[in-house]
Amino acid sequence: MLEEIFRDQWARVFVYLVSFTGDIDVAEEAAQEAFVIAAERWSRDGPPDNPGAWLAVTGRNRAIDRLRRDRTQADKFRLLDRPDPGGEVTVDETTIPDERLELFFMCCHPALATEAQVALTLRALGGLSTPEIARAFLVSEETMKRRLSRTRNKIRAAAIPFAIPRDHVLPSRLGAVLAVLYLIFNQGYGDGRADLAAEAIRLGRILAGLMPDEPEAIALPALMLLHDSRRAARVRDGEIVLLHEQDRSLWNAAQIAEGRALLDRAVALGARGVYTVQAAIAELQTEARIDWPAVAALYDRLRELTGSAVVELNRAVAIAEVEGPRAALAIVDGLHLDGYRYFHSTRAELLRRLNDTVRAREAYRRALVLATTEAERRFLNRRLSEL
């Protein structure tokens, strides 16, 4: 029960504390302290009648204590003169119908580079650890720590205000918010954390309703739903199952139908962006007979839009189905993705198909070192034993 309360109340408490302090660092620290205190007291005495207000007041008091200790920051110290809202804490109503989504828009401030917006939001609000964010960005944990530190320093030095943006500025922050949601989904889907994937889909649906004329805001939940529809078939007996080996009867037909309907809406609105193209690829992969030339053509378009090496790696998988593994391997061997586990596992699969056992074994072993889930490790170990 306590875990459920914390999950439901974190965003509400955090948005209040950010609004109260104007400082995301102080707000995050105060919120964490409030939840630690609550875990100790509530496990003994039970939760109060209004857990959200209790957490907000406790967090506010911890924030005031922090500001009192930090008297050298005179511009923050004046916050102590703000009126005490008392035990009943409320957050101003906005157009955004969900506190966590509200916070995504708040953190995606245009004064920060898009990459910094995404990393900061993932760390503060997305439920991801620094190592998880580093993997998402394909950089080392130390590199990501430095990026987050520089971002926070810039926020302090430039006195960037953190407040819930007004309706007319929401579209300018949409790109970063979509990137955050998709990274959270990918982390949940790839690492078997169904809670993260489900939360990203939930927020994506809300965002599509909030911004019904923004094609990419509609295409993203379509993409997530089409991918997530295969979740039940992705793991069998504790081991990853490749797409062509999956039991399609386990796929979620309702999610596929919803994803296709959203994709149709996005296309009707003229969508041509990265999420639309990826959703179109995912939709093709739900067909009983996959049109691999069409998939490869869509990856060509996605490569033009993103210039991403990961996209090129995925294109190689489609090329393997159209032109054969040798043509695909030529593409893969030109990529620089040594720290990316799927680079090595994809390369290993192509080498296996070419009967290059020695190099395939080497690639599988490198993928095994980088694997993050037990299901992946079991798959890779089985491939190694088969060789």
C-alpha cells in the first residue's frame, strides 16, 4: 500500500515543491526526504487521511530547512517569506490533466539543449537511474553524470525558472517531451520493466488527447502500443524470443487495433516524422507476412530523418531479409556502436547465418557482457552453446 501511495503522489508532491522553491534540485531533495520520513512513520502508525498533503507539507518544511542552511543564496532565502499554505496543499489547475506529464513539460525548458532537457527529465521524473539513462544515450555512466551536473549548474547560473508552462508554449516543448516518453518506454520494454512501459503508454494516450492536432503526439502512442502488443510473446521459458519465432496468438489484438487507428489518425493529419515512420514499421511487423522491402524503405526514410547509427543497425536487419546476411553485415561492420549490446547480438546473428562460427562466437560473447536482463543472457548463452 505504501508503495502505491508513493507512486501515485510523487509527481503531485514534486510539482508543488518545484513551484514553491523554484529550484529543481531543492525540490527533488526535499521530496525524497519527505518520502523517507513517510516510509518510517507510516509503516509504524499507518498513513494519514490525506497522504498527498502530508507529503507536500513535510517536503516544504525540509525545503525551508535546506534554504535556511544555504544563507549565501540570498535570492532563494526570500522564499522563506512566502505564506504558509497550511496542511491542505493544492496545485493550480492547468490544461495538462496529469501531474507527471505536467512535470515533463516543466523540465523541458527551451533554454536547455534538447538532450539536456531529456536527460534531466528522465533523472528527476521518469523513474530511471543514471546508469539506465546512460545506456539510453549510449554513453558511459560517468559521462551522463557530468552532463546532468552541467545541466543543473546551467539552471542555477542562468536562473532558469521552473514553472508549469502556459498553453501557448506547450507545442515548443513537445519534441523533448515525446523523446522522454519514448526513452522511458524503451527502457521498460527492453529491460522487462512493464511498469515503465505501461506508464509511458498511459501518458502518451493523455498527450494525444491533450494535443489532438499534433501528428507526432498521436504517432508516438501508436508506436508504443504496436511494440507493446508483442510483450507476452517476447519471452518464453525465461528467454528472449525473436520476432519470427514468436507465438502470434499471444499478441495483444486490442493494442494492435488501437495502435493502427492512432497511426491512421496521425497520417491523416499529414504526419511524416520519426515516430510516424517507426509506427509504420511496427505496423508492418504485425502482419502475418511481413513486407521486408517496405520495412527497409521506411528505414531508409528514418535514416534520412535521424542520421542515427542505431537506425542504420535496424535497417541492416531488414536488408538481411531482402538481400541476405552478407549485404547486411557490410552495413553493420561500418557502424561504431561497440558499447551497444544489440549491435553485437545483431552482428552475431548475421555471422551465424553465414556460418562464420569463430567470429559469431566472439560477437555473442561481447553481447553477453553488455546484456542487461536475464532473458537476454539465456538467449545469448543458448546461441553460444549451439555454435
